[in-house]
Amino acid sequence: MSRLLVVEDHAKDMRVAEQAGAGAGFSEVQKHLSVRSALAHLEEGLRGDTALPDAMLIDLDFGQESGFELLRIRCENPRLLKIPLVVWTMLGPENQQICSLFRIHGYVSKWEGLEVLQQALKEAIAGTSEV
């Protein structure tokens, strides 16, 4: 695994996501500050204009945008659905059950820390976890 797509709009959390990605074995982090930007990147990958990520790490709360939109679109595309996805959010644990409907591979609350996030990414790529 080498490419991790991160969708996160807070600079501090983006740095933590980069650290977790590196610790989980990713050599490249494709950073996106908005759902719209990430979707455009994925569309380019589906067209073959760029490489699709090997895994995705997304936040759910973007103010005007929603990470749930990315989850929905991922579920509608068989190629995207094959990409392991971990949700990393400040939203409460009640959202974990909703996210499980979207066939995610991990759900980590931001207050759980770097090590938990890193482990969730490792498990997602290994295919050992699906929420």
C-alpha cells in the first residue's frame, strides 16, 4: 500500500493523519481539504488520469459539506467500494452504526489518539476489520 487519500479540513488533524498514514506504511498522502476536492480526485482516478488511492481516511463534518456524501458515492461505485476506508471524526459514536451501512473498514473518534488511528489504518489495509 502506498497512497492514502485524506479528507480533512483542519490543519492540526491533517498533520496527525499524515503521521498515522506514515506509521501505517503509506508512502504518499493525498490531502484534500474538502469533499468536493476529494470527489474530483477520485473521478480523475476512475477515468485513469491519476492513480486511485490504496486507502481513504475521511472526516464527516465539513460545515457546508458532509463526509456522508463521499461515503454514499463510494458505495455506488464498485471500484471505489474496493478501497478500504476509515472514518475519523469528532462526531459521536452514534454515527458509527450509520457509517457501518456504508461498508467502512474502521471508525475512530479523534479523541482516541494517533496510535488508535494508525492501527485502524493498518487493519483496513490488511482487511482484518470491517465495521
